[in-house]
Amino acid sequence: MSESLSGAPGEERITGIVEKVSFFSESSGFSVLRLGRKGERDAVTVVGHVAAVNTGQHIEAVGCWHNDKIWGVQFKATHLGVIPPDTLEGITSYLSSGMVKGVGPHLAKLLVRAYGLELFTVIEDHPQQLLGLPGIGKKKLQQIVAAWAEQKAIKKIMLFLHSHGVSTSRIVRIFRAYGDDAVAVVSANPYRLILDIPGIGFKSADQIARNIGIPIDSPLRARAGIGHALLELSLEGHCRVPEPMLLAACRKLLSLPEPVLEEAIRQELSIGTIVAVEEEGEKSYYLLSLFRAETGVAKSIRRIMDGALPWGTLDAATVIPEAEKLSSIELSESQRSAVSLALSSKFMVITGGPGVGKTTIINTILKILATAKLNVLLCAPTGRAAKRMAEATGLEAKTIHRLLEFDPFVRDFRRGNSYPLEADLVIVDEASMIDVVLMNRLLAAVSSRSALIFAGDVDQLPPVGPGFVLADMINSGVLPVVRLTEIYRQAQSSMIIVNAHRINCGELPFPSPQAGAADEGAAELSDFYVVPSGSTADILRRMLLVVADRIPVRFGMEPFRDIQVLTPMNKGALGTKALNRLLQERLNPHAARKIVRFETIYAEGDKVIQMVNNYDKEVFNGDIGRITLVDEEESTLRVEYDGREVLYEFGELDEIALAYAITIHKSQGSEYPAVVIPLSMHHFSLLERNLIYTAVTRAKKLVMIIGDPQALAMAIGNKRSSQRLTGLGALLAEGKDDHLRQ
């Protein structure tokens, strides 16, 4: 039925039942397990890498015993694998663990009662016999057989890849990408894994290459290193990389002499995977995709600007006062100038912080153009930002992906050059979040006859992806730009808005009236608090107190719906993972039904966030919902997003995470009634001004910063001088792109 793992001389093989998963890393598969062994009274700690593991599964480990100075005696496994057990109780636990899709605890017991120790033989050789059991129809049988076949195929590939140092978690991903061709593909070019397999970086592929005999100075290795270095720099936001920076990154990564690197660059240039550009005698390099994105954005902007205004000529001096009268508002001079510029511009950028009237300007423009019966499309990068835009304007607003009509079957947008958007005016909000690749696709879909307005706060965090298009457009000096700085009169009473602008100018926020009032129960209330807290334990105590008790009581807010904890990072005592465990225990302690995956408990009533775009389910990165139903038997759950329920299978739970606390980066484009920000010197490497500014501007009614005053001061004082390296600003300023040569 299965082949045991074999180890090197001196290594030992142990087996047992997983009593507890103390730690599991989704990305690397690194695990710390408590293993109960037959005939042994005490469980042992096993450390190693495994694709997926749950309590109750039968584990086989090959490795050596080690006495760790901190953790004591551990079994350090070079290979870990889940194997079918050989007892009735073990078989029941194995099937109940989710290892075989479609079999939950109830069905597992039914199967074991029916077939005993012969169950695995029946599933493999005589699966039709299962149809005689209650609850197993043709669909369920197909599900079980398919899952069993996949487990069997993975085991065969494991024998080869394990011998070359590939971890079990990566083997599973490789199998899903290449199927039965996995061994042939990896043997021919292990560096393909970098592009094809999420989670496998250059170092992992490089180690596999070494193990199968590819030399360290192989051209294959050098060329893969060039692409990887550019990819790593793009993850830092850079598009156009100067030659000295690229060579330095490659020398550090590859430890190869410069002539070898230069030859590898020439080879990559010859096949077009990278592109060289030269300006004033200095060479820079792009990944081909980013070169096409930047030049595509520049060409689209010029194409759009060259067209005629869809609404012709309007007299701003007449139409603006009429719009003010209709709306019963009085614009400031800067706002009138912005509206006037928009009415005479084919392409325009509006930027500014909270409370400066960006929405008022957009609504005034829409009111003026409404009489012309123009077709206007509104969009934003995230679902929450689009929803806010719709609420503010009274018009439909879509995410950019929905606007461009993403087709999940072909994994691409339907809208583009050959099928442009049907619009006279396109307005894009939260434009600071849009990276250069998505911006290129959006602009390509905007017709030459359309006008285009971008609105966004350029001082917020840059996009998660490469480039900073909004900043490049503003800094190019050649596009119509309105930068609003004057706080709108109605907003001047909000300390959130006042302090956001102070933070953006490098100044500490005004002290709260009776600092800590909301925490300590004082009578006077504000909408902005800084609660000084020294130690991590004190920060955690105060955070739990204000989220669960003080804010609900003093401000009448509901913890699940209204309060969002925002933290700089995922890891550590003040990271999302630790905070979510604490908040879940405090806010949802009595859930009746729950599922455990990788030591994360998902219970009915929990608040969760979608971590990746899933076009099949129509849920997107950053969407927040609430678990409405957990099916423990099927190991599935349902999440409600804005009134729509979405089903998640057990294997899909890595797409979501608990969302009582999320990172500040994940909060971009969203707004919450109340925001609580734990802040510590443990966040040292991330403390900078735009991070705090972004977090504060996510709140509508209440901000509470709980933390070390030194950390807050350091963040506000730290405006990083290093800019993202891009070529878009120069392309726009140049007015042509023929100076870029491949």
C-alpha cells in the first residue's frame, strides 16, 4: 500500500499519532509536532517539514535525536510523511483528519465498521463496493477515489524529490503544477520552479539544482539568478533597475565573477526576458513585463490626452456657481480651481489627504456633467473602496477587475485595446493603490474619446505591487494635477483629520483631551486618542480592554462590525496572528462549531479576510466577511460577504485568515468606524510616516493608538528618502518613448 521513507546511515525511523500540531508554517511546511508512539508513555517532539498535517494523523519520520539547549530532546526529521495507519483507531483518525477529501469523522467511522483493516485495499482496488454504504453516492465515491489517487501519485514523486532535498510541502505544489511529468521537468531545469511554483524561490531551486548535479557556474544558474534578482527588486517596488544595482544584487546572490554575470545578462537580453534601456550613458534593466507595463501606461496617457473633450467647451464661471446652488454648498477657491481644471482637461489627477474635499470636487463635476447625459464609469482598486465611492456619489462604482470584466476561464480581462470601455468619463478613486501592471491594463481599456480623472492620496503607502504610478504622474510635471491641502471647514472639528495632516507633515498628533479618556472612563470624549503603553503585555491588555469593553460602552460601537485592529506586521507578539488568537478568544469564545487548520481555529461567528483574489468565487484580496456556518463533518465553512455567502472547502482555508486584526497594508482602500493601532519598538523596521498616516486615515469616527510614544515619534519622524526606481516619470516628461531601446 505504501513505501516507507528511508534515511541515511545513522538515521532512525519512528512512527506515531500526531497528538498536537505545536507549529506549522504554510509557506515552508516547517512543523513542530507532538507525536504519541505505540508502547511509549510520553509523547515526543518531532521537528521537520511536511505538506499538511493535522492531529490524529499517522506520521512516519526519518532523522536523528537532538538535545536542544532551549527546547530539550527533539527528533529532528530530515523526512516527514503522513502514512496510512495499521490499527482501526488509527485508520479512523487518519480519514477524519481531512487527508482524504470527502471523508469526515462520521463517514470515517462508518467505513471502518464496514471494512476494518481492509478498508484501504477496498478504496484502491474495489471502490465500487463503497456504493452500498449509506451516504455514499456516485459523486461522493468519485471524490474519495480521486483524492486517494492523488495521494498515491504524490508518494511516488516524493521518493525521487525527497532524495534530492525537496521538502514535502514543495513536492505537493510541484505535483499539482506538473502532474506525472514532475520528475522530468525538475531534472531538466529546476530553475523553472521559481516561476511556476508559488513559494519556491531561487535559493530552494538552486539547492535542488546542486543536488541533481548542476554546477555552480552553470549558465542556466546565472541566467536564473539575473531574473530572480530583478524579481526581488520588483517586490520592493522597483521597475527600472540601474546596472550597478543589478550586478551588486547578482554578486550577492550567486557569488559568480562579473564576466559570467555579464554574459548571462546578454543571453537574457537576446531571448527578451529582460530589457535594457540607456539614458545619458547609464544602463538600466527591466523585467520584460514591467517594461511593457511602463511604456504601455505612458502611451495610453498620451493617447487619451490627445483626444477631444467629450463634453466640448463649458464656461466654468457659469456652471460652477449653478452646481453650488443646486447642491447648497460653497466651494473654496482651490476647489473651484480644481473643478474648472477638470472641465477643461482630458486627463487629470486630484490628490490630497482626508477632509480636503476630493469627494466634493468629484460630485460637483458629476453634477455639472449630468445635464449632458454622458456615460460615466466609476471604479476603485478594492471592493470596499468601490462601495464607499458609490455611497459618496450615489452612482454605481465597481472594482477595477469587475470594470475590466475579468474572465476566470481564460484568466484575463475581456476589456482592452480591442474592446474598450464605453464611457465618456472614467473616474478612478484610491489611485495610490494601483501598481504599474494593473494601471497598464486599465488605461489600455480606456477609449481615446473618454476623459479620465484619478483621485487618490499620494502620501499613503505605495502599491503592494511594483511602481508608484500616481506619484510618477504627479511628479512628471506634464499632467494636469490638483494637490489639495486646505482642510474643508466641516472637517476642521475632526481630530482624526487634523492629526492625520499633522502626521503627514512630520508633527506629533495633538494630545488627547485627558489622554486615555476612552480607556479609563473619563467623561470627555474625543475621536482621537494616544494611549501610552510601555510593555508588550500592557499594550495587549489595553487593546483587549478597549476593543471588547471601552469602545462598545463609551462609543456605542459593535466590535465585529465597527472596530478594526490595524498592526504593522504579521509576526510577533503584536502581529496579526498573535492578536487574532487573543481577540478571537475574547470576542467569540463560545462558538459551537469550528474547524482547525494549521493550528488556526475557524469558528462560526469569526471575522475573516480573503487573502488572495479568487475570481471563481468572486471574492477578492482584502474582502472582509463573517463565518456563518461550519460543517464539521464535511470540513467546510461558509462566509458572508456583504450579504452573499461563499463556500470554502477544507483545502481552500489557506485563502482566508482571521480578521479581528489585519496589517495596515491590507487596510488600504478601506474605511472603518473605529481603528485601534497597537504600536511598539518591536515594529522598528517598519516604522515610517506613511504607515501611520495610512492607518489613521482608515478611521471615520475614532482612532486609538495604543503603544510606545517613542515608536510613534520614530515613525512620524521617519520619511524614507529612498524612492521606488521607475522610468514612468521620465517617459511622461519626455513626451515620447523612442529613447528606450531594447
